[in-house]
Amino acid sequence: MPSNTKYIFVTGGVTSSLGKGIVSASLANLLQARGHSVTIQKLDPYINVDPGTLNPYEHGECYVTEDGAETDLDLGHYERFLNTSTSQENNVTTGRIYKSVIEKERKGEYLGKTVQVIPHITNEIKEHIQILGKKGIYDFVITEIGGTVGDIESLPFIEAIRQLNWELPKNVLFIHLTLIPFLSATGELKTKPTQHSVKTLLEYGVQPHILVCRTEHPLDDEIKSKIARFCNVDQTAVIESINAETIYDVPILMQNQKLDEVVLTHFGMSTNNQTDLTNWKKFLTNHKNPNQEVEIGLIGKYVELKDSYKSIVESIIHAGAKNRTNVKIKWIHSESINKNNVAELIKNLAGVIVAPGFGQRGIEGKIHAIQYVRENNIPFLGICLGMQCAVVEFARNVLGHKDAQSTEIDPETPFAVIDMMKEQKSIKNMGGTMRLGAYPCDIDKDSKVFDIYKSKAITERHRHRYEFNNSFLKSFNSNGMKTPGVNPANNLVEIIELSTHPWFIGVQFHPEYKSTVINPHPLFVNFIAATTKIKKQEKSLVNE
Ligand code: GLN
């Protein structure tokens, strides 16, 4: 029986960075809130097989799924908005398409044919688009096409969706996201770039059904009717997407513009069922009406590009709302921290997060910061490299191994407290070869993390090559650094904590990948709660 999944494609025009990911996630959210099952997929036009080998300065954070795919950061938005997991199939790049086609060609699967962009590459793209739909579990698969219409590299994707529309005429919808710029000199909103962008799409054989128009000013009926007329769409299908205070407002703004209704009507589906956004709205109320404020430090080496830490920042927002706390982030470049300025930089902060990362740059700054928060009882959350730095710091300053280091930074260190996993040592390829995806972790009942997770067995997502070196375990444990979270299969240390500190936890995994609006991550929620407690204690001391 053919699946009746509906395919919605979201393209972007005029400029990049208009927020296709957020619009896609918001539409998905609205459809889900009406009781439909929805997933979102991203097609990225670059040649990397996946973003795992990209420097964060290129496209921001690399987001990791449960099944260990290294993906575009938009997948993080999809999960945070929908509270459901994505997978390897939710992010496909040009590189992956070509790799698969070339492998098939080498195996002789094309039976002597000349292998070409059309039909072989486009067929491969269409197959990938439909993998999720053919599972038979989704009413809607929303596919976001990366890049901007007109780019050479996204042409095969546009051609593939044109063909799909031809093949599944009742089950395809095109949404085009464009920009309506405001010219302050004349005080006017301009529709011409949108007209041109739609014209470019038409040249490729794609007529959008809905235009979502990013704008800094409301679009009145006159301008909507002009856009509708020039772009062959119904006026109700010209959707204003005005700048929002927070990305989490966008589903509500899209609902006000009836985006979901226009979509359902296009497919001849009922618009009668209620949209249940109760929990979402509760989150928004908490987020926008905090009753206290704290400032925490986020220490990393990519702080010039905040998108490098997207999931951490969003997890802090979720946890802030849960605590009715406005959490301000002080971004601290790890390279800027030294022995002399560390106190000045950190002493007034309610908590510190040391971020994940790779390589030597900024390591010493992170270690200085961790020593300061450890000695001064400031709440600390170390994530992946952040945890590894906490282990190195403890080895140096508590255990007295002055040359302790991770072998990632110094392969010759005599105290390799963080070392490469055995299985990693023979691996030469960089792409997709780290310890990736969800792994189980058993938690010791006698620990702070047990109180936080309220569970003896958890799973969390990983992305790293190095590990706590268990040959030092005893000396860490007997000197106050507990290791209450361990992988049950191989005894790898997953969590460290200091029993004598108010809140000092390091995790080898990435809790930030699992925090969603509806399910904020317990570690972040508890960390923010700890920062507010410390603030309150300070206040009461001052008042005494
Ligand atoms: N560079 C470290 C490793 O590979 C940490 C990685 C991370 O922080 N994601 O183990």
C-alpha cells in the first residue's frame, strides 16, 4: 500500500539566514499540536559527507542524534521544538548523495549506463527524501533545503523536488521563505526581491504554494495582495513572519497567520481539530516572566560565533524558564583567561559552564577557570572537553601531578589522566569515527547526579575520542573526585563530581543535545537552580 505521507519542502530566497529551520520547526510544531505525526529533514548542498569534519566557525555547532549522526544544527531545533528524536536520515548532504551514487557505480549497479546528475543524482535525492515517509509513521515529512534558491550547488535538490511534485501531485507542497526589506529612506517595504526569487524558482519549474515573508514591519493587505498577484499564490498563502522576541514565539506567530490551516487546506485535510499548545505557552510565560536573574559564564574557544554552542544556549534557556530565572550569559574566550585575570573574570558569576571542544587552543585558560570555581565553591558544569579539563585540573592541583594532561594535548605526558580509547588508536579517517550517539550510563545511588536524574540508568549522547584514564581512578576517588556515572559495558567514566563542593559536575557526554522545550534537561535545570541558590545565599550574607 503506498504511503500517504505528505511532503512539504521549504526553500529559501533573497538571502541566507532567514530562519528556514525555525519556520520548518514551527510549522511542524503546529501540525504536531493538532495531533499529526511529523518529522523534519534537512538537505544540505555542501560536499562534506556530514558536518562532523567542519570547524564550528563554518556552520556553527555539529548536532549529534541518538543514532550517532553528526548533523546540521537545525536538527537541534527540530528536536527541541518537536520533543522527538531525529536520526541519520534527517540530514542529507550533497556529499552523502554523491558518495552513495559513486559507490553504486563502482559496484556496477547502474548496468553500464552513463551516470548523470539527472536522473541518478536526483533519483538518489528523491529516495533519501522518501526514506522517512516510507516508514509509514509520519503524516508529514517537512524537508528544509539548505542554501538560497539560485545557488549552483542546490540545483539538483530543487530539480529533485520538482520531479517529486510531478510524481506525487496530491502529496507535495512548496513553501518559499523570502525577505521583504524595508527601505528607511522611503519608508517602504519592498517586494521586488521576493518577486525575483519566485521567478528564479519558476525557471526551475517550481511554483511555491505558500510564501513566508520575513519582515521587520507588518505586511498590510495591500502588500500581501501585491505579492500574491506577482507570485501566483493565494493572498491567504502570503504569510507574514515578523521578527520575533524569541525563536520560541514563531509557532504562535505562524499560528496567528494561519500557516498550518493553509497547509492542511492545500492537502484537503480537516482544520477542525484543536491545536494544543498548552505546555508550549506555559514555557513561554515562564521564559518571559522570570522572577529572578543570574549571570553565568560560558567558557569556550569559539565564542565569537555563538552558534557554535547553540544547543548549550538553548538548554540554558529551557532550564532558565523551568526555574523562572533570567539567565544572562557572560561569554568568556578561553584563550583570554590567565592566572592573573581569572578571579576578576569569574568571581561575580553565579556559575560556570566549560564547553566542549577540540585541540590545544584555550586549554590552559579553561583549567585556570576550573581551579578558581573549584576552590571558590562556584557551581560548575563541565561538558565533554570541559569535564576532561576538570580531571586534568584536579590531577595537577589536588593530586599534585603537575604535568598531568590529556594525550590529545600532549601525547607524551607522564600523567595521561585523559587518554585515547583503545578502539580509537588505529583509526585514521576523521569523518564519523568518534564515539558517537547514545550510550548507556549507570549511576551510583550515593551521588548528586542520582538526585538530579532520579534514575540508576540513563543514556546520553557522545562525541569524543578521549576518555578518563581508569588507571588513575583509585587516586581520584580517594581524594574526593567521585566517578558516579559509568558505562556498564566497558567501565568508561561518564560523570565526575566533587562531594565537597556545592555543585561541581563534569560529564563526558553532551546533555545539551537532549534538552527540549517540553523536557528541559535535568542537569541544566539543576545547575541553574544551584546558581540561583548561591545568589540567594550571597544576598542574605550581604543583608546580615
Ligand atoms: N576533544 C575531546 C575528545 O575528543 C573532547 C570532545 C568534545 O568536547 N566534544 O575527547
